[in-house]
Amino acid sequence: MTDEQMDRMVRDADPYRPEIIKHLDGAAQSLLEEIMSVPTLEAVAEPPGRRPRPRRAVLSGLAGASVAATLLAGVLVVSALRDRSDEPVTPPTATEAMDPTSYSAMVLKAAEENPRLLIDQPGWTATTVYGFAEKVGTIGFSNGGRYLEMNWYPADQYDGYHKDRLHVSEPEPVKVDGWPADLFRYSASDFAVMLRPRDGSFVELRTGSTWTRSEFDRVLADVVRVDARTWLAALPAEIVTPERVSEQTAKILADVPLPPGFDPTSLNDLGTNDAYQFGAKVIGRVGCGWIAEWLRAKEAGDDAALQRAAEALRSSHKWQALHQMKDEGAWPEVFWKVADEVAAGKPPAQYEDGLGCE
């Protein structure tokens, strides 16, 4: 498999690209539409005296259009549900939003350290989430034919990213919930807004599909910063938060042979992810472990270990987690392609990017 073929498979592995979302139907579309619904939110005032300080492999290289995005700053979307008379509707039930009393100290602390941005406008749905325990990341939202992606990075990378965007267009000063930002035009229907750094990170909003400037301005006007519990309550029930990692890891690995020395507790650093991203991260680390063992055995001339590693990789075609993911995206195909080539004695170049190996 050539590097170009691998790159193409990685790009195609994102289950939530705008062109995919547009064609969802039946149960898949219903699931996306039902992910979140909560009442209109008030923006959270910043503490007095605070001043601003001077794109997806799924996960670090797994699948999608912006290979470097994984997650530090949490950004979620909220639907502002009102009836025709503008009166608020009943708040979501416990099945629609997490019970605030159930949040662990670890989850609350992570949320407190994030920008916690929501789109306070009806119709927007979070379609993918990954990270919030890491330094960079992405979350994507869809509303009909429109798609909006929010990417975040460490604050010390702001100057470099901003300098790069100056090659796109002249910056236009705007504000997002009162916070200074610059808008850049990639085209008449493609925009990006880069917020100034705050609390150790900065966020960039980027449109997908076709927008008008007036549509984008209306959405920007309804992006608000909220408190940690409100942000957490907006997470879809399917999201795997840090406190659920052990439980969900056990389910994924139920029929998966583990490489020598693999410790499932090492997965506790995966942060917050939707089920697809989480499954890819877990299986990716297992695959990386088996490939590392295959390479070690090959170099050491350990034929028995080499055979065990090859058999484990071939068995991935029977792993239930990958078959469940297959209906949502192409990442399992990426994994199987790499696993089969390694088992056949031909490990592809740069497989680490395809599987998210560290």
C-alpha cells in the first residue's frame, strides 16, 4: 500500500464529514438529530479583571481531514428550544442530559480548564467529539446542510497559526461572546474565525460546506461561554467521559487479544470522545502494541512470538468493536489493511499515522 493510498483511506475514515452527514437517513439521521436538546443558555460572565493574554485523522492521525486535531478545549453545541410563542420548553430529561450530580472531580476539573463554548441556537447538533484531556482537538457540528468545526490548540501556537492565516486574507476584527477574534475569508462561502488566546488555549472556528457571510455572522452572535456543569450537561449521552473509560474499554476489549505488557489502565488518558473516536483510540493502541511486538520478534528471530503477533492481527477481522464501527466510518478498513500487511510480513510505511500510534 502506497503512502498516497494510506492518506486517502485516512481521509475517508471520518464518519462525520459534511458530505457524509448530508446523506444520512433513517436511524443514523435520527440519532444525530436527537443527540442534544436543552433550554436557551445565558453566557457566563468572566471574573472581574480577566484580560486576554498576549484541521481530522480521527485522533492524532487516525482518520478525517485535520490530522493534528485531538482535544483540550471543550466546545459543545446546544439547541435553543422554544415554542412559537418564544416560551421555553421543558428542560431535557435525564436521558437527554447528564445528571450534574454525577460528575466526578476529574471530569469537572477538566471542564473548568476548557473554553466551554456552546452554540445557543436551535438545530445545531454535535456530530463528533474527541479529547478534552489533550492539548489540541476538534469538535464538529451540523445543522441541515451546514457544518461548523471548532479546533483548539495551545496558546503558544497562536502566533504561528495567525501568521499562516494572513496568507489566506486580511483579518477582519470580530468578537465571539465579547472576546476579540479575527475573521479570515477562504472564499465567499468559506470562513474561519480565530479567537485570541485565553486560559492557555485558543479556538478557531471553521465553516464546512457552503455558507453565506450573514449565516456565519448569525451563528457567531450565538456562540456563548458557559459554566462547567452546563457544558457537561450538553454532552450527548453517547460520549465517553474519563470516568467511563474503564467500563467502555472492557466492552471493546472483550474479544480482543492483548499484546504482551499491554495495560488497559494506560487508556485512562484518552479524555472525552464519542463512541467511534473512543473505539478507534482503544483498538489503535492495541494494534500498535501488536505491531511493535511483531517488529521486535522479527528482529530477534523469535518465530513463535512472530506467529502469535501475526495471528492476533489477523483475528482483528472478528473483533466485534470494529464491526460495530464499520457502519459509521472507514477506520476499521484502515486498521484491517495495516494489520493484514503486517501479518503478511510487509508492514506499511507510516502505519503509525494510520493507527494513531504514540
